[in-house]
Amino acid sequence: MANSAEGSTTHETHHVAESHADHDHHHELGFWRKYVFSTDHKVIGIQYGLTSLLFLFIGFTFMMLMRWQLAYPGEPLPLIGWLFSDETMPGGVMLPEFYNQLGAMHGTIMVFLGIVPLAVGAFGNYVVPLQIGAPDMAFPKLNMASYWVYFVGGIVMLVSFWVPGGAAQSGWTSYPPLANIVMTGQTMWLIGMVFLITSSLLGAVNFLTTIIQLRADGLTFFRLPFFVWAQFVTSFLLLLAFPPLEAAGVLQLMDRLVGTSFFMPSGLVVSGEALDVAGGGSPLLWQHLFWFLAHPEVYVLILPAMGIVAEVIANNTRKPLWGYKVMVYSLIFLGFMSFIVWAHHMFITGMGTAISGFFQITTMIISIPSVIILSALLLSLWGGSIRFTTPMLFALAFLPMFGIGGLTGLPLGLAPTDIPLHDTMYVIGHFHYVVAPGTILALFAGIYYWYPKATGRKLNDTLGKLHFWGSLIFMNGIFLPMFIQGMAGVSRRLYDGGQIYEFAEGVVHYNEFMSISAWLLAVAQIPFIINFFMSIWKGKEVDENPWEATTLEWTAAPSPPVGHGNFETIPVAHRGPYEYSVPGAATDFTPQNQP
Amino acid sequence: MDIPYTITPRADTGVYNAKLGVWLFLASEVMLFGGLFSAYIFLRIGAPEWPGMIHGESFARASDILNVPLATLNTMILIGSSVTMVLAWASLLLNRFDRYRLYMGLTFLAGLAFLVVKAFEYGSKFEHGYLPAESNFLAIYFTLTGLHGLHVIGGMVVNGYLLGPGAKMWKTKPAQFINRVEVAGLYWHFVDLVWIFLFPTIYLL
């Protein structure tokens, strides 16, 4: 082991760290420094968590409004319709422009302000330093900056609804030339994105440095929990995939504010008038730069979820993960491949069969490591004595849901089948299966799993199970009919849900069922919200390791961990992350820090 | 609580935290400029001629519009400033703080000189009405050099801080101060390197 030699040299540093920790306890931080502008990764993780859950709720609300329009086009929204202004919903009836704004902002908020900050900002921040035995992140001030930059980005996005012409309305993909010529909201969107990209850059640098530099003695790379590996690869994706979108954002800002023509082709006519621009640009350029980020972004959404599921499954099957090393290699390969599949989003742009051919091949290749990871998680269940705890239910549901999402993606990765399905509801069904019943269920698993660590109390199981079954059933109620609608040819961006098209006649009535499912999904979140807040005070108190887990956050730190430095003494790792049911061991779990 | 390896390198990785952090940040910067250079290639390949028509006048070579001698001068200035940056760091290692002040001051002045030259270049473009909106060539020129200019300003802010108020750390925590100068240097060399790619691609090719 390379680390055992290094262990002796670093010992000294840790003693220094401990003596300083004692010293620090003497002066208490004030309220603002402790809870608002904190540099403690645990507080920042919780800040990220609460903010991103709020944004998930906002993004979901946008969709619930849109689903009214889709189910009952042109009918005034009952009960709350009067709340909206005449520019958005005169008399409670949604205007097409407002529908487009809600659509664009639903996507943006869910991806960039909801799921990524929850998966990476919240879980990564809270759990990674604890799992690797670090006193904090490598750069605590950058960590704080990262959260506040994210917060400002979120505010910019929300405020954009009140600028003239409303928020961005060219879809979350912001394709030019449309995005170049729409109202001010798009500029706000771009500025908001610059903030969010900066935040994720700061976060990614911090996570990578932390994982590489601050692992406890004895914690070699192949002793890291799979969750840490997932965050590690995710951070690389964030670090390297986001800048090209930033570049694209700069170019689009130039187009919008300075009048350049990066994305404006020559001879463009809008509303019967020739546009007064130099021309010579290419809308395809935006799509290339955008998808260069946005495809790896898909893996940013899914890898932390896989990491959470791996932790929960190992813990609740009471046996090691099946094929841990193969899973790690698959993860790294997946991360690498995710940079060279982006143009499979662009098969119908006319970029040519040779390029399409290349991206079809890479897309088929990238499905292999995903299938390996999913299969390994499934095989991990084999022969385990499974505990059906609340987090485990969510983790188990992730497997088939992500499976549906992944398998329905295959026809989209091949040009001949993608061409008829492109931009239909089928695509919406596909990626929502990956992200909603996939990632979001896994994130819920994570909340139920680590909540006791963060608060010292468990979430209520009855309410948790109610939340689980409601979420699972209604999510499928929303997304399953989308495949049928999509295969009938219904486009994803129709203000009336496809009512005016004859070919949609047989499937358009599903809209009502899907909308009711969406509203019931909101109802299913009520037990969760009650549970989340009530358990802070009323939840069952737990000791440091209520799940009888093996990883360091459970075995070496109290619940909740100590304010400064997490651990009373920095732990030393002696074994791999998932030593469950070791023959001859005293208990069915052997902690990583047990000599 | 102290974070380990803020000053001394970790034995198995061989670097201290900030150094690794800056390298990762620079990797991200490579992707940012990489995206912009790719955009340049993409647009240029699609264009019938380059730089092409500006104000009804056809240009065959970039050097017919842009001022190559001034840009060459700027290249020299930036390369020189990278050398003084290294010397500033080396002076601290040799415990010569006076020399550090000198070399860091020169680095800062070189950054300033670069921006002044750039301002003259921009000024003469504006005078002729060569604005970014006129053609994609000019749009690329202004966007790439402008973004690079912002990076130069960012570097000067850091260098200025390390020269002025930040230099107090030399008395209290010299090892950490040397690290700071080192990572600021890594960034400064990167800014220099970007220009070394920008100069031939935009001005000469």
C-alpha cells in the first residue's frame, strides 16, 4: 500500500489539527457566521439541500401549471387563476408566451437549480468529507462562495419572470436563432447561467482537491465508498464540460447585446423582415457547444444518484457490493465516454451521416458501462438478507425506473429510430424516467439514509412509506403515457397538448390522466414535507450508527458530527468500504476504521 | 480545526491543496478557451472567405486589418512577464524579498503595458468603424482578445494584491506566501500561454 508509508509522515499534521480544534472551541461563532455565511461543509451542505429542495418545488409548480393547460386547454385555472397578471394568464387562461416561459424555466430550474445542487452541492458537501475522514472541504471559503454564487444565480433566474416580456422562453436548450431574438428574459437566463457555471466550477475544484488530498490515512482510492467515486467522476464532468457552455453563453450574450452573428446565419427573415445582422454564423455551433455540456450533464444528474443507491443497497443487503472494482472502472469509463456522445442530440440537424455514424457508435458504447453498473447493483441483491427500510425502498425502485429510462434511450441513440421520435413526448418520457423516478427517487433515498447523520434523529417510517408509494405510482402515471403519445407523434412543445392534430386524437386524452397524476404527486409529497420538518424535533433519536453501516461517516463521527472538524479524532481506514457479513467477525458489519 | 496540506505537500500526491486546485481550475480554463477556439474553427471553416467582407471591402489576410507589429510587441511583453514572475517566486525561495518586490513589480507593469497596447489596438479598430457586429472575423477577434484581456486584468489584481497588502504575509507565514506566489504564477503563465495561441491563430493564420 502506498498509503501506509505515507501514513507516518502525515501523522504529525493530524496532531496539529487536533490541538487547533481544541483551541477553536473557545470562541463561538455568531449566528451569521454559524448558519448563514458558514464555511462548515455540513452547514453549506444543508443550505444547498434546503435551497435546492425549494427550487425543485418551484420547478414542479411550473409544471403543475402547465399540466392544467395541457389537460384542459384554454380553460381558466380554477382557485388560483386570479393570482396571475394579465401578461401571463388573463382571466386565468394561460397565454402561449407564458406557457413557453414556464417550460423553459421548468427545465432550467430542475436541472441546474434543483437536482445538481441537491445531488452534488448538498449530498456531496455533506457526505464526502465525512466519508473520507476529512475535517472539512479543502477550501472552505470557496465552498461558501460556491453556495452564494449559486443562490444569486437562482435569484437572477426567478427575477427574470418580472422583466419586460417575461422569462426565457426558448426551451431549456436556448437554441438560437430563436433565443437570439427573444425578449430580455433570455439575457437574464444567460447571466444566471454564468453564475451557476461559476458556482459549479468552484464546487468541482473543491471536491476534486478534497477527495485527492484529504483522504484519511489508509483510505486508498480503492477503499473509497462508491458514493465518493461517483462524486469524484461527477466533479470532473462539471469541471470540464461546463466551460464550453460558458463559452457558448458568452457568444450568445455578444449576439444579443453587441449584435454579433455567431449563431445568426445570413439572410435570416423574421416576421417578414430581413434581420439587420452581418450573418455568416451558425445555429449548429450553439447546439454543439450546448450539448457538449448537456450530455455530460446527464451523467452529472445520474452518477451521484447511483452512488447513493450503491451505499443504501450495500447497507441494506448486509453484503458487499457485487463487483465494486468493475463498477468503479465502469464509472471512470462512463465519465470519459460522456464527452464524446453529445451530437446524438443532433441527428436531425443535417450534420451528415458520417458524424451521425460516429456518435451512434460512441452512444452504443457508453450504454455498456451504465448497464454494468445497473447490473452490478441488481446482482448485489442476490443472496442478501434485505432490510426493507425506507431508504432501501427508494433505492430498489431506482433500479427498474432507471432501467426503463436507459432502455428507452437506446432508440434515441440511433439515427434511424431517433428521427421519427425526435422532439416528441417520447423523448420527454425517456429523460424524465432517468431523472425523475430515477435520480429523484435516489435522492430521496439519500435524504432518508443520511438524515439521521445530519440531525441525530430518524425520519418517520410510516410517513416515509406513504411518500414512497405515492411518489412511485404517480411518477409512473405521469411519464408512462408519454411514450405512447410520443410514438403517436405528439411533439413535446405543444401549447394545447396536441389537440389540433388529427394523428394525436387517439392519445391526447392521456393528458388529463397525466395531469391528475402530477397533481397527486404533489399531494404525495405532503407526508414528506411534514416528516422532514417534524422529525427535526420529534424524530426518534439515534446513536452514531443507526443503520449499522461500515463507512466512516457512520462509524467515526457522532450524529450530528462535531461542528469543527467533524471527528473528535481523525479516523484511520484499515479496510474496504463494504465489509458486511465478514465470516468470523463479531457483527455483520466491520467498520472501515476498525483495526 | 486546520485543513491538512494547506502548506506542505501530501506525500503520495506530491502537491499542496492550492496547487492542485489551481491546476484543476486551469484545466477548466483550457476547456473554456478550447470551446472558443473550436467556435473559431467552426465558423472559419463555414465561411466562404476569411476575414472576408468588412464595410464592403474584401480582406484576404487577417494581418491586413489587425496590427501585427503591435501584437508581436504584446507577445514579447507577456513572455517577458512570465519570466519575471518566475524570478519573483525564485527570489522568495532565496529569501530575497527586495528582489521579489522588483520582479513582481515588473510583472505587474508588464501586464499594464500589455493592456495599454491593447487599448491602442482596440481604439484604432473603433476609429475605422471595425466593430464586433460588422463581421464574424471581428466578432471572434474582439470576443477572444477581450476575454483574454479580462484574464490579464484578473491576474493583475492577484499580482497587485501579492505585491501590496498581501505581501505582509511574508513576515507572518512565509511558506504560505511562497505558495501563493507560486499558484498566482501558474495562472499567469496560463494567461501568457493563451495569448501565445491567440496571436498566431487570429493575427497570422
